[in-house]
Amino acid sequence: MQPCTGQAQLHIRRYQHPTDYAERFTEMKQYTEQRDADSPDQIWLLQHHDVLTQGQAGKPEHIIVPSDIPVVQSDRGGQVTWHGPGQLVIYFMLDLNRLGWNVRGLVSFAEQLMIDLAAKYHIQAYAKKDAPGVYVNEAKIGSLGFKIRRGRSYHGLALNIDCDLRGFHTINPCGYQGLEMVRFCDLCSDYPHFEQLCDDAIAYFQQHPQFTECRVTNV
């Protein structure tokens, strides 16, 4: 990541129940379009109801098995992915200019967050230069995709905890045929559930030197 060059007030919103993808997509897009230089950065931690989201350059042929899972067109980078209960989704509404980050810095921060959360539970995860996300033994445990508008980010990452993998079986995850997905529950017996991993992620943000006055709201 780039050196710390700026600080930002951070509002963290934690959803206690699964929430609709399309509603959150519209809300974070509107916040990004309407915010100004004084608007606080926001982090949202949540689970979605079952949904397939198609990235900006997504190809329909990567949905390989028809199902009743809704498909939502998104404006993030990347191809198709699945979201649902048992998966921690974190959305990053950050002013990159104020923080002094570029897109690579944002991606590296998100990947390192997932690696460090996994390491807390003795899972050795890693990032790849040519395939964004986080992996364990070549299986993908965490995905990411962002949209940058006027130097401000939205969308974020998804980390598999104990989700049902059948949604991934209907697609080529992130556009990769045969890519295996893996979860925390596959890798350790005493794995963290959603609430615990949210606590871990919140503590991670609170300890970061560039985020000040971290305010947490449960909704």
C-alpha cells in the first residue's frame, strides 16, 4: 500500500440481517455521486440475500446453469459472482484522493484485510498479481471488485465464511472456468461466524492510522 498521506473520519455500518443487493447498490452509488470533500468515508459490513451480480464487462455465458437466483447488472469491475448468507461483504465508500491512495493501493488494502482476517484463524491466504482476490491452495476464499468515480470508491469485497456453494456452481466464478471456491468452515473447525468476523474487521479499521473517529452503527 502507498504511504499514509491523509486521514478520514470513518462511519461503519453493520447490518444485522441479510439485505437486498439492488437496494444497497443504489444507495452506495447515490452516496458516492452526492458526497463532497467534507463527507465522511463509509464502510458497510453485511450479508446479501442470494443474488448473482454481473460486473461491468460481465459476459452472460459465464452463467452456465439456469436457476431461480436473481441476476443484477452492476457497475463494478470484474465478471459474475454470487452473494448470499454466510458470506461477509464489505463495501468501501472511500475518498481515495483524501487518503492519498490510488486504485492499486485500494485493491492491496482490501486483499491484505482478507489475508489478515484469515491469518487470525490460522488460514494461510495469499493474493495473486494476475487474478484479483485472495486464495488458499489455489482455491478462492475472497473476491473483490470496485468502481471509482471522481476519485471515490464504492463496491468492495466478499469473503466466504460458511455459505452454501451451490450458487457458485451455477457460474464461472469471476469469469474463470472451473475455479474452486473455498470457505472458512472448510479450513478450520473453530471458524468465526459472521458476527465475529464483523467484529474482527471493525477492529482492523479502528486500528488503521488513516481512519479517525470510527463510528459504528448497527442497522
